[in-house]
Amino acid sequence: MTQRAFPILFITATRIGDAVLSSGLIKLLSDQIPNARFTIVAGPLAAPLFAHVPGLDRVIVMEKGKGKGHWFKLWNQVRHKKWGLVVDLRGSATALFLRREKRAIWKKTPGEIAHKVVETARVLKIEGEPPAPHLYITPEVQALADQMLAPRGGEPAGPILAMGPAANWIGKVWPIERFTQTAAQLLGPGGKLEGGRLLILGGPEDGRMVEELRMASARGRCIDLTGKVDLLTAYAALKRAELFIGNDSGLMHIAAAAGTPTVGLFGPSDERRYGPWGALTRAVRGPRDFDQFKAVDPDLSQAIRHMSDLPVAKVVRAAIELLDEARAGAIPPTAVEPEPVVEAAPPTEAPIEAPAETPMASEAAPELPLDMPAPEAEPKLKVSPRRRKRPDGEASPQA
């Protein structure tokens, strides 16, 4: 007998990085509840990440309004359905006023420092190894990315070094000339990726900033996709890269989710909470820790180039160590590995279109055990009790 659909309302983050870090929960629910149908709520920048989730009914783009107006608008859009499960990673009171069988609502744990992947997994009462970030793409998206990366007539091929030199705040941006020097050392004569190509990624507003990096690259060896692809095409392109180096940003988390060895550059942000997730990752910082940056810039909002104390040599060394580890195949069983491309199931109702990427005030709700009964059966979340293993590495984030 065919099971009735199990509707899930999944409210995720506004920011791209947070949305990526929570994406493993969607995969877990999709894998363990075969009749799951998803309505996903996200901010305008993050919404395109979920366009190809299997069992997707709808993506609702929630733009912040005055006061709590955006929450009332959302409630009006979703109140007419009885939900099997409401997952709210923004800690709102929305789930309290909806008809639903089960709810899982994020709430802040005072004084605790946990990685966002661990924190979001706890919303579903997962205390073992948390589900790694995962994004879904179609074969067409991967084919488009591969076409963009293919060498043109007469151009050399070679391993791809991907770089994300931008961030959402100048305080988190490593000087562009240091990206240029790092690329030269890795791709130049004697470098670990000698003869390779440079892939540059970023939003439309980053074009001028990356110009120095693009101009310094050897002719025919630079693929500049800055402002030219959406988030999922960037994800597909990153699956083909041998290494990613970038500032703490949404793009860094997309690279790690793609299974690409990732070096994240940190200064005024906390790698314990926001380090790239996965076995083949490194979080690298200069001599100052996060608390020292907070002492200088308590609100983390000043137009200060905080990242200037991170030397090129330290980043190059971390990149070489990570490449050696990746090439040796030293990947623990729990590591993030590239997933096969999945064709999304067709929606059963017309989705609200999320805008194409051109590029937690909260009321806590009571926690409930998540047995999440479906109409005929009770799907249970089965998670391996193994703890996540990570390679030893300089400033590797601790979850």
C-alpha cells in the first residue's frame, strides 16, 4: 500500500553558511523518511541552495520585514496544512501555532561553544555523529559546471586550485595580494599544484576585488566565474577542484560540503563554531585568537582589516599538508565524501521561486522527543554512534 506523504516544514537560516551547515538534516530526513515532502523556508541568499532537494514541494523565500511581520507572513503561508514535522532552526514561535504531529525547535544553550553542525543536529536529538552538510544538484547542473571548467582549444589542462577571496565583511577578508602570492607558490614551478589552473569564485560585487588575482594568473590558466554562476553551479564546480582556499564565508562551507579539501582563513570569527566541516579541512589563523579580536572590535563590525596578521607561509604550509593527506587517501570512515548527483523528485505543487544567486532572536519552545510518526509507520532516525574523527592539523576546529 502506498504511504501518504509526510509533510515536513523546514525553517533554515538567512545566511548562506548557516544554511549549508544545517543541510545535512534535510538529507537525513530524506533518507530515513522515504515519503517525506519538504517545504523549506530560507532567506533570499540561501534559498537557491535547496532548489533540487528530493521530495521538494516548495521553497519559501522569507525576507526580513519590520518587527515580526515576516513571521506573521510565513504563518499565513503555512497554517492551512497539518505538518508531520516542523523543524525550526531559527527558534521562532511559529511551530507552536501550527497543526503538526511533531516539532523540533532550536534554542540557545548559554555558555556552550559547539560547532553549528553539532548544534543543529541536537535539534533532532542526534547525540552521535552529526549528519555532514549536503547539497543536492541535478545532472544538468553538474554538466554545466563541467562545461565551464573544460579547457578551451589549445589551453592546458591541470589540477584546479579554487579560491574564494571575498567575504561579507572587510574584517574577514584576507588581503588579495596574499591570495595572489599563495596561488603563485602552489601553481608555479615546484609548487604542489604545478601547472594547474586557478578557479576564482565570488558574487557580482566581488569582480573588481579579484581583478589583481585574475591578472596575475598565467594566460589560459585562470577560470574566473566571479558573479557568473549561482550557488549550486559553484558547488558543482568545486567538486572538480583539488583544493579550495578562502575566507570564512558561505562559499567556504559550500566547498567543504562538496568534499573538496578546504583551507578556511580565520581571524574575527570562531572556527570552533564555524570552521569548515569534514575530515579534509583546515581552519588557519594568525597569532591572535578569536577572543583577542573581540577585545579590539567587540561588535565585530568595524571597517578594520583584521586578517592582515595571517602570513602567506602559514596558509601555503596548511595547503600542502592537506593536499598530502588527501592524496594519501587518509580519509576516516566518517569524512565528507562527494555524493552522487541526484535527480530531484518533481514537486506536487507549484513552488515559490527562490531568486537566482548572483552571487537568531528567538523564543524557545519546549523540547519534545522526535519519534516523528508517519501515517502508517513510525520512521526513526538511525544515526551511527561513532564520533567524528578529524585529522590532526593546525587550528583544526573542535566540535
